Amino acid sequence: MRAALGLAVALALSACIPGPDGEPAVPLFESYRDTSVPIASKALFEPDRYLGLWYEVARFPNVFERGCVNVTAEYGMREDGLISVLNSCGSAEDGSVSTIEGTAEIVGPGRLKVRFASVPFVAGDYWVLWVDEGYRTAVVGNPDGTTGWILNRDPVIPQDRLIAAREILDFNGYDVSRLQMVPQGQ
């Protein structure tokens, strides 16, 4: 969720970003899902219930969150009808916290376009694939499969909801063997 200021340039100039300290490179456009499998966003998505603080408990590797722990996303309704986005990433190395602010526009049921000011000219697809009945756990992805997250209202996700979230990703064509748990509370 943390984005480098030069992301737009990096997208044009590079096919992958090398990892620090011997970590493997993370391709910018790697897909974690079989795109021949249909993907569906939540048709009965309730944006007002989705607002608030979420903890990222699992994700597919991406260049924007390399080395991130204690990741959160906070959503709020703005007067102009857009949703405010505040993503926070704790550094696994030194504990520092970086944030990035943006906006999300609802473009369909469970479908949003997210934009960050520090990443000009790029709007990302953010599809809510599933939310449990109590809006405590959510699964988010995109049609091309380059991103995917499991979010939870608390830093620790109950096992039954983690299993359900993984099943939703699998159903939507994601390779759940590539899913990484995100440390919280460090």
C-alpha cells in the first residue's frame, strides 16, 4: 500500500523491482490469478458499512508493500462523494511508519477506482470480492490478479473467516499458495 513517488516512471522503465538483502525481485505486473476464471465483485456492497479502519492480515506480494508490517487502511466518506483512503505501512526494519493518502470512486457494485496523489495518472481497480455479514472481514482483488488482500477489523483474524476468505480468493481464480500473512502488532 506504500507507493514510491517515482512509480509512474518505474512502471515505464522497469519490468521488476529487485528486492533488498537477497529477497527475490517482485515483478510489477505479476498476476496471482488465472484470468480465464470469472471474477465477481460483491453485488450487495454497502459502502457506508465498509468505511473505517481495516487491518491487512494477508496479501499477494507487490512492490508497493515490500517490507511492510502492521499495515492498515482507513476509509472515510468525503463531502464530494468520494471515499478518502489512508494507507499505513510499518517498516519491518526500523518500525517507522509511512502513509499514503488517496481517494476512491465507486464505479459499480463493490468496484472502486483508487487514486493516490503521489502516483499521478494511475487509477487502480479495487474490487471487494466478499465481506462477511458483519463487515468484519473483507477480500479485495482486481480482474488482472496483480493485487489481492484479506482485510479484517481487528489485527488478528479468526480462523473460520481466514479460511472463508482464502476460499473466496480460490473461487475467483487466485493461487492462494502465493498468499502471504502480514505481521500485525510488532
